[in-house]
Amino acid sequence: MKTLIKNGTVVDGLNNPAEFLDVLIENDSIIAVGKDIQIPVEEIIDASGLYVTPGFIDTHTHTDLANFIPEGMKPKIMQGITTEIAGQCGLGVAPVPREKQSTFRSRLIIGNPDIQWRWETFAEYMTALEHHGLESNIMPFIPHGVLRWVVKGDSSESLTADDKVQMAELARASFKAGAKGLSLGLIYHPALFSKEEELQVMMEVAAEFDRPVAVHLRSESDTIIEAIDEIAALARKTGCRIHLSHLKLMGERNAWKLDDLLKKVDEYGYSFDHYPYNYGSTTLFSVLPPFLFDERSYEEALEDITLPDVRETIKDWFSEKILPDPSLSWDNVPALTGWHNVTITSLQTKENEKYLGKTIEACAQKTGQDPVDFMLDLLIQERGQVMMINHYMDISLMETILQRPDGMIGSDALMTGIPHPRVYGAYPRILNQYVFGSQMLSLELAIHKMTGLAAKTFEIHDRGVIQEGKKADIVIFSDQITDHGTESHPDQFASGIHHLFINGQSKIKEGIYQPTRAGVVLKA
């Protein structure tokens, strides 16, 4: 089938000036781009007054299971995203042996929908995606935290020589199956206990296959410079390529470090992604001080926080009467931002639903408790499965990062509970507020950051650009493109996208979501 997109303003994804051009699609590919194309076709789309761009590439996602849920990808696709780079922050769903899946799923930060897992290995996971059918394209990374848990469980101990061999073999098998990269999440249990030797082994395997390593740094606050230097030293030893995930700086007291951080990024030549918000979303469990997990399992840590003496020690950590060992960085969220900036967004029990959408501080005032005691009680009742939104830096710092031409966009969207608004609107927010609104970014640069730059960085050679021969992942939108989600009502679909194609098949037609499943698994 041939489809001709006529009279649109093409923004090609390469940061070239926008141009009035026609785009001809046949089957899954772009077969011609030019002025006034005249050829018999089955469908003509008049894009007069609209922009025609490559489909947006989300460079940092947690949508590993979303395709198994009916219309699970709709919030992302309705904002123009056609490709997801999943398995980030060391979090993911494979490889996990069958006998360990029940325990693993009970703690899954990225959501645990009621579906049957038809995989154990990374290869089987990708096959399961393909057999199920995909609403959009997905490119999963190998999650280091999953590998560590499979090999070592909850242990805080350093890996033995045999452990390192086993982890390396799991990574090699996953790379051979087509994984395009490795991800690290060095604040999450149990990966936070990873020592230099363990990370070096993982990076050596990535370098062996010439695949990038996406890093959620060990600290994004007080010791962020030390954290990036740690990764740089390992990169020099191993020769692996580094990509920094959701570049940010937590805490007003650290705002002065932004220039130093960006100088480090330039010095090391690292690629990075970011999102257009000054608040993020993660698990409340990750707020806990790392001493709790020293030689303790996840369940043992939950039991320990019932003890009065342990609670007093936790309060001393939060109040900074106790400081962490420099070798084990930790983002002290309550000290950095305050409990008034931590909002509960996802819970497991109906009994506690009354706390959804409220801050820890407000909930503690309601119950007459100290905020730390309320938070710990909630974690116990929810078996650690609580998600939060955290306001962590001034918006001007985010905008400084956003204006960098070398930064890509990654939504970091977690599809659980009351989601972060970025699940529904990260990309339209940039276009609405910073391109057509404040004009902080040119349209050409914004689209480049969302498409061509991401495709080049992650070696997605067949898409991300409007060019003859590329796959037909295409978005057609107006200058009225808008995100509608707010922190209190985030689940609002974006508007302003008229048409969207994934591998040449219509997924949004005249603004209406279509049932096609034309996505593919992108493999190395």
C-alpha cells in the first residue's frame, strides 16, 4: 500500500531547516521525499498547516510489560512516541528463572500486571513480545540489577569469582539474543551494593559486544561529581560507551554544581537524556538509608524497620546526624527536598488508598505521626511497594539542561498507580511550552533531540529521520500540540497529533487511536 503525505512542513530529525515537502510511504518504508510528488496512491493525507516529523524515540522507559496490556502503550503513542528504549535503570523483566519469578514479581518497581510470563531468558522475553504483537517499537536493554538479583539475591556481599562468571554469561547470552545495551541503576536494591570489580566485569562484556551502558548514577545530589567520575574511571578501564540517564541535580543546596556537572559531561563526551520536569517518580523504598540492607534481605529490612532502635537510627540518617560511607553514595531525599515534596502515587492495598496523591508530610499530620514513622509504617503495610513523586530541583536548572543540543529526551515513565504526567505528555510538553510557547528551543532542534540524535546515539539505523529508505515511523501534528496531564490529574491524553504511523501502518488517524499492532523488537 502507498500513502502520500502532501503539503506538510517536514522537520527531518537531523536539525536541518524545516521545508515544505511531500513524503511517500510504501508498506513499512519511506520511498520518496520531495516537492510535489505526483504518483498514483491508495491514500493521500493533506498535511497543510501541519508538521511532519520522525516518530519520537523515548530513550529512557520502563514499558517492558506495557505491550502485554490492552492499549498499554496508548499514553505513550498518543504523545507521538513510536520507539521505546526499555529495561532502563537496571530494572527489567528478564532474564529471570521460572522458580524465582514469583518473588521477583512481588517487588517489581515497573509494575506487575496480571499476565502470564512466557519467558525465562532474555531471548525468550523478546520472542514473547514478538508473538504477542507490539503497539510500538521496543528496544530492551539488559538490566544489571536483575542479573545481580538472579545471581546473588538480596545479599549486600561482593560477588565471588563464580558469581561474576555467572553474571557475565547471563549478559553475554542476552547480548547474543540481540540486546542493544546494558543499564545500571546504582541507587536501587540490590544494585546499590555493586562494587567496582562487579561493574567492571559488566562493562567489559558490554565493550566486548560494542554496546552502550546507560547509567543511573550512584548519586544525583551531594556526590554527583564523584558518581560520574566513578563511571568515567570504569569506562576508561573497559573501553565501554557511556550514556547518562535522566541527567539532573537534586536539592537546592546542590544547584551550584550544575556548571561543574555539565563540564564533566563535556569532558567525558557522554551522551545523556533528560525529561522536561523538575520532579521525578520512583519507589519510596529507595529513599531508605543503605545501612538497612547490609547483610539483610528485602524482607528482613522490612521487618527491621518495625524496631524502635532501627527507626531512631533511620531518623539520624535522614537528619544527617549520621552520614553515609563515602564508598556508598546515597541521595538523602528528606534532607534534600523535605517530606512536603514527596507525594504518594501508587499503593497495593485498598486500606491505604486515602493517602494517594498526598504528601508524606500531610499524611503524617493527619495521622499525628512523625513523617518518618508514617513513611515506615506505610512501607511495612505495603510490603515496600509504594511509588512516589518527588520535587527535587528548580525548574531553571531543568531548562538549562533542556537547552543543551546534545541531550536527548527520555520520559522515564513508570506505568503504575497515579502516574507522573510524563507518562502522558513529556514530548508534547516540550513542543507546547518550549518550542511554540517560550521559543526556548527551535522546532528543528527539539525534533532532533527527540528523534535523529537518539537514533544516531543508540545506532537505530533504519528510523529516526525522514529520508528515503528509512522505516515509516512518522508523526503529523499541529502547533497546537499540548500535554494536559497535571500532577493531581496526570492521566490526560495529549492532543494535537493528527496522524501517526508505525512501520507504515496508521496508529493515529485524524486524531483517533487505531488498533494496529505494527511495532517490532529492535535488536542488535
